[in-house]
Amino acid sequence: ASGVVRLLEFVSGDIVLASLKGPTPVLGRKGYDIREAVVPDASGLVLKIIARLLGLWKGGRVFRRLLLNANHPEVLRQLALQVDHRTPSVTMPIHRLDDDSFEAAQRHAQDEQKRLEQNATQFFDELEGSRHPYRTVEDYHRAYISKRQMPTNVIKRALRAISEMNPTLKAIECMLPHNEIIIMAQASSKRFAESKSRSMLDGVPFVVKGDLRVKGLPNLHGTNPKNPLPGTIGSDVNDPVVQALLDAGAILLGTATMHEYGTSPLGYNKWYEGPVNAFDVSRYSGGSSSGSATIVASGIVPFAIGLDGGGSIRIPSSWSGVVGLAPTFGRVNFETTGTPVSTVTHCGPIAATVADAAHVLRVIGKTEHQGTHVYDYLYGSRGRPPVHLHALAAPPRKNRIIKVGVFQDWVQHSDPEIYTAYKETLEKLNWEVHHFTLPNMNAQAVSHCN
């Protein structure tokens, strides 16, 4: 009789989550333990049909239970029970610069500012004659200084490119009014005509992820634009990062499409049916700063701004063949109010080149005490050291040994062609490799599946 009752509970879906247990995990046990998830291999229409059946069909409860018990999400509970309930105090992982290093950072930043005020056309000698396929920030600046091009003409071309390409790319969520964009471009052109450019970014077009507030545009976080949620309609101020770029003379075109609330590394947003990968429109761009990566990879703008709580700058950049930088936590202040998972979120550039990312970081890294970040208070009244580009202008000597940590089992879990390319690249770099491993990786993977 008890067996019949248990079967009825199983079929009805009322059985407890951990009804069928796998091996009990041990907290901190060494060794790579990730298993392939047991889930239907489907996409598109087939996936929609399966999801519909699992939700409505009476037998769907049985299959949902089978999927749960095959993947053992109960390991999270089992591991949690092994954690000491006495939570230790947490110290902020911050290491303040000593006085000499702080003063050196200030000197480098001041020197670079003087060079910019002199309208330096080339920041780094090493970049002379670059054959990079993209137009870089320095290419724009050099063209403007020499009067070969002016921001007004360049911005008009960028707007035309967006109107022609965005119906396919789906990278832009909202555009600023064209007349506002042209007014900014005309003001920039006037500054260059008078040799009074504000920065290396003056006159350079860019977009920002839909998480960041832009005055006059909705702050949708990737949600349905046709049925906006309360609080997403119309921002009355710019985010500190947006304002810092505008103050530097950069030309904001609009906000970039993102995955809804930034919850998927694929980057696809069903409300916009995109973005797609700039190199192959049948593939994903990566996410969740998907539109930012796509618009840079398309060549329409040399940089965009993204947010990253678990790879949302780095993933789309790698999938789209551009450079993504998630700065040190707290280096770039942004307004966290209403931003999901703001306690782990970084704000940084997605750019065509490493140098471009550095130029953007130099500007947006000056936003301390303008956002809502706890790190503002950890450096005291002196504030954080200024961002400078000395390390990029004077790269380390070529014979310097660079040490990197490699999670070998993790990277070897890739498809063979991916792992081969990774291995060949690592060998060519001739770095000093140190192998490491992490425990309980399968539980972490299951937590993401949940």
C-alpha cells in the first residue's frame, strides 16, 4: 500500500524534491565533478513544444520529476547543510596603494591630461601604422585633428549605418532623437575647428547597455518595450558613467539591446528577436551585454558600455571577437538603484581594441562619489587613485615571465576544436602556467540550471 501511495505522490508531483537521491556530495572535496546535464536537446519550435507539454500535459509532472531526479538539484541543499552556520566576518578585498604608488598614479594621469590638452594625435608610439581591421578611437581623433573628417559627417554616417543594419542586427534598443545627436556632433566639430577638443573620445560615437539610465530614454533592463513595467519609463538624469562620457565629448547614440534582466549568457532577447552575432546572423552574440558587443563588432561604433555580474561584458566580447573589460570591482561607479545584482556588478567598456578600452576606462574611472558604491568610502577623503594609461604606454619588457592560472579540467571540457585552439594559443604565448582546481563545480552548475 505504501508503494502505491508513493507512486501516486510521484505521479502527482507532490513528492519532495530529494525523493531519489544521488551520491551525497562532500563540501570542499577536490577533483573535477561536473556532469553533463540530462535535458532534452532541442531548440526553436521543438523546444517550445516540449516546454508547453511539460507545463500543461498531465504526464508533464512525471517528466519534470524525472528531469529533477536525473540532475540532482538536491546537492545544493546537502552542501548547505555541511556549511558552518556561524558565518565568519567578511573583510573587503581592498588593498590601498602606498603613498609613493599613489603619487606616481597622479603624476601619470596629470601628464596624460597635459598631452590631451595639446591635442596629441598619437598616445602611444607602438600603435603607429596599426593594421587593425576596425576604426579605433585614435583613428577618429587623428582624423578630427587633421581636419580630414569632422564629427558631424562621421555621426551622420553612423546613423545611416544603424538605420540600414539594425533591422538585421537588432543591437540598438532605443535611439536618442536624431536632432539631439546632430547637435552634439556639431558642438564637437566646433571644438575641433577651434583646437579645443575635450579628450581623446571627443566626437566618437558610442552606445550603452539598456541597464544604464539615459536622460529622456526608458530604462527597460531588456523588458517588453510594448508593455513597460513601472519605473522603466523615461529617465530624468544620466547615469554617472554616461555623463562622464558626454562631458568628455563622446557622442551618445542610444541604448543597446540586452537579455531580459541580464539573466542569460546567450544574450538573445525575445522582445527584439535579437541581437545576432555580427559575423554570423544565425548565431548568438553572447550576453547579457549583447547589443553592446554586436554594435562594436559591426564597426558602427568603436566602443560601447556594458555591465558584468557574471561574465556579461566578457562573454559577448569573446563571442563577438572584440575586447571586453570588467574593471576591478568599484573602480567605475554607476547608479545601482534598480540594477539587479548590483553587489557583484562591474561597469566597463566593450571596444574594438585594448587601447580603446583603456581610453574609455580612463574617462569612466573618474566617477567616484557620483554613483552608489561602497568603495567610495573605503579610500577615505583622498579618494581612489586616478586611472592612468602608463602601463599601456610603456608595456612590460618582452622577456618578462607572465604567470597564469589554468583550470585544466574545466577548459578541456570544451568541444575538441575549441580546446585545440585554446591550447595552441596558450603555447604560443609561452606563459608560465600554474594548474589549479575548484571543488563542488557540479553543484555550482546545478545552481545555474535552477
